[in-house]
Amino acid sequence: SFREEQQELSLLYRHIADQEGGQERPVHQRVFSLVDTMSVNPWPSGQEEQNARKSSCCLTGESHRDRDHFAALMRQKCCFPGDLLNEYLAQVCHGVERADISSIMFSTAPIRLGSQKLTLQLFLLFHVSILIWRMLNPYGLVHQAQAEKSFRSYHLRFTTLRDREGKTPMEPGIASLGLLHNGYMLNCSKTKLQTRSNSLYASFEDPVVANGWFFRTQSQGGTEQSDAVLFLLQYSSVPSEAPWSLPSSAWELYGGPECHWKMYSARCHPVARKEYNTSRTRNYTHMFDHRSPWFHTLHGPVTFAISSHFTLTALMGWMKKPVAAKFFWVSGYLVLGGIILFKALMHSCFTSLASSFYWWVSGSSIIGIAVTSWFKERYVMHFLVFHACLTSFAINLYSWLYLGLGLKIPDTAPFLIFSVLVWVVYNKIILYRAWQEIAEDWKHYDALTTRLMNDPDDSQSIESISELSKSLGAGRLLSQYQAISRYRRGSRFSFKSAGFVVRYPGILGALGNMMISMKFPFGSEKRVRPRQIKCFDQLYMQAYLLEPLFLDKIKRLAEQAEGFFLVVDETSETGHSMMRWSECKIDEASQDKVRFAKLKSIDRCVEKLSRAYAGDVSRLVDIVRQSIVFENLSSLQRCLEMIAEDS
């Protein structure tokens, strides 16, 4: 029934707009002008209401040309039919035209709003250019991955740190040493093997390119106890006749009992902490293939996912399509998180569970960014900082416990933290400048408050005003839209002026409602929660129709409480002054000079709904507003008492 009435009113609304003429103007402007010209008619009731309902069911006939019937019907519904303003609000782009980037990034819709700002678009494209440069420059990740897949050496040095007896031997404890390439042994002619203490040196006439190595145990029987179980392999690219005389800087560590894969490298990191299970079989060949798994070096897909989703987000924002920008932002992070989680799964299956720890944490956190961006967009900036800190902790834990290395910072963490800090500092600077502009007023109000509190009469008035404010709900920490938000989350609160009752979900809900219902027989009044308004068009029409009634009540309050209004005064330096309403009421010329507050403009409503309320129309509670100025606290107290007594 409600939907049928909405469709019926929408057709009626457009029919009235077409009759009004002015096809070059938007429909809502034509209806506004129509409402402005409508004479105030009594609210329909009884037979008139039934006739108005019948007239709305048929779009033909003489009754539809009766403007009084249309005006009465619209007032009876107190509804602005259609979705014109809702569509205007849904475009979101109107909420960012005059907003600063720092305030937008910490609003309720930072992705949809921020993507439309040129600053963020350039920032995302700059990030994309940095990623591409890191990948494709001559010393970038692609070149580094290709270079790390193999090494070029003149000399090898095998050093035995411990034998089976747990001692540091005087000899290396192996028979020979060689290189592998793609899993095959290289037959290096004229390989020279030389022993120096517990190290075995292998030298080649020409440099050899390899991606693995091997060693053979001794062939003589009874030498099992001298086998190497803890060792290191190093290589040198410096030619020399005496490799043992080369400085330590000429040698690079390449192999050991364990070899763990680094985060963003195609070369594993050897660790000599756990003894190797050296075979007791004599003349046995132990091979160490250091080719990185195909799933370890996924730099290309990761960079493509980040670059494409940042670029598409900036492009959709530039085209003023915020919903599409948010979609590409979220889908990009989902793809990126999926790639990293796939990498973690492959590491868990084919290398070790410990080597996949960082990738599980990083992938899950990136998926969390996508989920937060879609469902709780207002917290995405906070989650980005959390993501940077979490991945930094995870990579350092992995690097310290698993690889035995020191502090390491992930590539994206400094960038994310620095970006957020820049926005925070910029926002604080803007707030500080705004504070400086009101500093003098703040000092003035501080001095005035001190003087009032020191006066016994004024102090008593302040206490009375405070009690009145509490009874009206104006002095509570919860405003009406905050109460609505907490009601949705099921929070337990009491906010009398909002007109809500607390409802409890599930079994606890039944018990809670039972306890509440037990109070009503003892005389307390049951509060019924009104239906939340969701239509911007309806809200604005209600405000439009309510404004004259509200203004009339404000005038009566000002008259009885000796209140003042702002009037235009050409003789004053500021161009305005304060005048008591009881005096303005007598003089018609003075009434025309009173500067009453107007309805909040549609553009400002859209800005507030988009940036602060996440499009929740029910939280916009100040479309109709007025101000009364009092010269003393007693008049203010009297006004509040009248408001409290007004039923």
C-alpha cells in the first residue's frame, strides 16, 4: 500500500510540474516554485481527505486541475514525492566540490569522495609510476630476479663448522665439490681442489654460471664421524691464484644446511643453525638446487594488480563516478590479496609452513582492507595504518626468527604510514589555523564564563539552565543521530527526546523487552520509536512545510522571553545589530529587516550527508533552524522553561 501511494504521488507530482511549465528548469525547481505560489489551505480531513485520495488515483478529469486539491494532498502527505534529491545525493560528487582533501580523507566515505579530488588522483598515479619504475628500471625487481636466479664464480669455498662428533674439524670432511645448473652437474675441466684447514677450495679457469651446488662424502671406510653436518658454501667472482688469500669482502654466502627464501628475492638465504642429515654412505653426492619456485617470484602479477586498480580508481574519480572508483579500489585489493594468499598456500605445500607466515599475514590484511573499504568505508584510513604496522611486525618476526636477519621494513609500510601522517599533519595545520581565527572569541567567552560563575545569581541560573537542558535532552553527550546509530548497533541507552525504546536481539532481547514492559504498569510512559526517514526528498519537503510553523513558535518564544534577533542596520559599522522582537513586532519596517535563518541549502545538505553521515538521511537534523539571543541568563532560563512546558 505504501509503495502504491508513493508511485501515485510521484505521477501526481510530475503532472503538477508539467502543468506549472518551464520545461527548461529541473523538475524539483518547478515544484518548489509551485509550492511557493500555493495559498495556505486547511489540512484535509473527513470527506475532503477522501476526495483528495480519489483525485490522486486518476490522472484525468477536472479534479486534477484543481490546484487546491493538489496542495491539500501534498500537505496531507507531508511528502516530497519522487527520488530527485535522492538521485542527486547518490551521485556523491556534489559533496566534495568545496571540501579540502584532508577533511575528505577522514570522512565517512574517503574512497568515494577522495577519488574525485585531483590531489588524490595525482597521488595514486604517482604511486603507480613508482611501482612501475621499481619493477622495470635497470636495477629493479625484474632485473634483480633474473640476476639472482644464478651466480657467476671463479672460486668456491666449503667450510665445515661441525662434524658428527660435534667438534670443529681440522679438515673439511668431504671428498669433492662442484656446481649445478638447472639440476644437472657441470663438468668443469681443470677444476682445482685445495684444502686449507677446515675449508675446501674449488677453483675454475673460466667463470662458471650455476644455480646450485653439490658435495661428495669421502670414499674411505671408517670416515663417517668426520663427515660435515654443519657447513657453509661461499663463492667469489674475483680471479686469483690463491683464493684463500682473498679478503672476506670478496666472498658471498650462497649455501648451507638450510636455505630459506627471502621476501622479495629469487635467491634463498642460507642458515647454519640446524645440522644437515649427511648420509653415511661413502662417496654419496648431496645436491642443493637453489632455483626459486615459480610461485615465489610473482612480482609481475602483484605490480600489475596494484597499478591497474590504482589507475582505474583515479580514472573513475576523474570521470565523477565514485561508486565505480570504490568498486575498482575494492576489487583491486581483493585480487592482490588473493594472489598473496595463493603464494602463501604454495609455500605451505611445497616449502615450509614457516616460510609462508608473512604471506598469510600480509594477504589476510590486504583482504581486510578490501572488506573494510566496502562495508566500513569510514575506517579504511585507520585500517591502512594498522595494515602497515601489522605487516612490519610480521616481516620482522619472520626475518628475525626464521631467517636470522635483523630489522627489515616492507616496501609498502613506509609509504602508507608516511602518506597517512602527511594527511593527519595537514589536517591538524588547518584546524590550528581555524583555531587561531577564533582564539580571541575563545578568550572573551572564557572571561565571560568566569565572571558569570563568580556571580551568585548567575551561578544559580546556570545550574537551573543545566537541569532544564538535561530534562530536554539538550545537555546529553548523545545527539539524536548518535542515538540512532547506537540504536542500530543494539547499544543500551536512554535518550528521551529522541523518542526511542531499546530493543534487544535474541534471547537477551526477549528478556530485555520483558523487563521494560514490567515498568509500564507502574505509570511510566512507553516510548514508541518512530520510523526512520530514508528519503531525502521527503525530509526536505517536511522541512519546507515545517519552517513557517517553527518560525511562528520561535517568534512567540522570543516575545515572551524578551529575546533578540539580528536585524540589518546600515548605521552600524558591522552592518547589523540586535533588536528585541517585542519592538520589531510593532514596526513592520523592522520586521522586514530581521535576518532569520533560512533552510539549509540542498548543496550543503548533500555535503554533510556525504562527508559526515555516510548518506544516512535520518541523521540530518538541522535543516530547519533559528537562533534567539538573550541579554541575560534569566531570559534564557525563562525560554527553556517555556520549551519544557510546551506539550
